[in-house]
Amino acid sequence: MKAVAKSEAEPAADAFSLYDAEEAVILQAETMLAGLSNAAAGVNALADAYRRGYREQRRLVRMSDRMQLDLQKANHCLAEQRRDLQALNEALSKEIEHRTRLEAELRRLADTDSLTGALARRRFMEISAREWARHQEGTAPICVLMLDLDRFKLVNDSFGHAVGDAALVASVAACRANLRPRDIIGRTGGEEFAVLLPETGLGHALEVAERLRDAVASAPVEAQGGTVTMSVSIGVSQARQGESLESAMQRADAALYTAKDDGRDRVRSAPGEGSP
């Protein structure tokens, strides 16, 4: 082989070195471009993430605004319902109070004679029966009085029912003024009344009956052209051992008719119990 002179080989070596350098530069450029591409992709991904986060935040803000608006509406609705409930409670309280008063008034009307204020017959019998049973268990005496206003029909016929009603009211008021708080008075008929005297013997009961007779006579009633003076006949009985209230009332009623037969405006005791 023919030897190459040194001067001929040097240019070729320089060319290869240049190629190698250029190839290195190109590789470096490619590497940089690849890096830039990766960086661009990272930036894009980061931007997408920021956009998604921003949209999510806006969605959450809008949701929060809606929730706050819904809460405000709910609170407003609850406030209105609370006011409605308060108004309903007040109306119910007033209705209950009204019904309570009405029931009390109905009980009073059922238990009380509306004209005179004396107990109605049914209520008088109920209360008197309890008191009677209590005294029957002990040794204390108990008496019953039966009263009937004299010639009451004549008063109604002569002066009218208004005067008759006034006479009934005045007579009951006069009797009440001469009875103890624990004594019981009831209207048992048109002009008939009964009085229960707890812990009262016959002698004291007759004295009470005389006071009632005097009180009724001392309570005149105004009428057209003058006054009307009433009188009352009274029968008295004391409970016997084991006797019922109804039986004692019947005996007192019999004594009442004896007083009527003897001329009215009198007090009489039941047969066999003595006389005033």
C-alpha cells in the first residue's frame, strides 16, 4: 500500500472532527427541543390543572351561593311558620279558656237554680247524700228542713210572674243570710225548698226554722201599688239511725203539710219528734 503523506491526511481528520462537533450540537439541540417539548407539555398540564381548579372553585362558589340563598329562604319560611304557630297557639289558648269558662258556666247552670241561686234538686240530693252518709257513720245529729212559700200561686195570679219570681229570690236570700256556710239549701220544686243542717239536733233545727220563717216574712217584695209580704211553712225532721235521706225528707214533708193544715206560716216537726 502506498503510504499517505501527513500533509494529505490532516484535512480529512479535521473534517471528521467538524462533523462530530456538528452532530453533538445537533444532538444537544434535539435534547433541548425535547426538554422544551416536555416543559411545554408540563406547562400545558399545569395550566389545565389551574383551569380545572378555577372552574371547580367557581362551581363551589355558585353552589355555596345557592346554598346560602336556600338557607335564607328556609330561615324565612321557618320564621313565618313560627309566627303562624304562635298565632295558632294563642288562638287555641283562647279557645281552651273560652271552653273552660263555658263548661264551668254549664256546670253552674246544671247545678244551680238560675233564678234563686239555690242548688238544683239533683245537685242538692247529690251533696246532701254524701253529707248524710258521712254523718250516719258518726254520732253527730243531722236534720233536714222542707219549706214551701204560702199562697204562692195567688201571688203569681194577682201580681204576675215577675213579682212571683222576685218573691222567690228574696225568700232564698233571706234564708241564706240565716244559714251557716256549711248548710245546704236547694230548690226542690216551684216554690218548695229543702235545707240540710249538718251536725244539728232537732231543738237547734227548730230554732233555725223559726229564724228562716221570720226572715222570709221580713223580706217584702215591691209590686205595683204596694208591697207583697210572703210567709213560709216549714217541716223539720232529724235523721234516725240507719235512715235514708229520702225517708227523712218525706217525714219533714209530712210535717210541712201539718204546718199548712194548722194555718200556714208555721214550723212543725215530724210526727213523734216533738213540736216547737
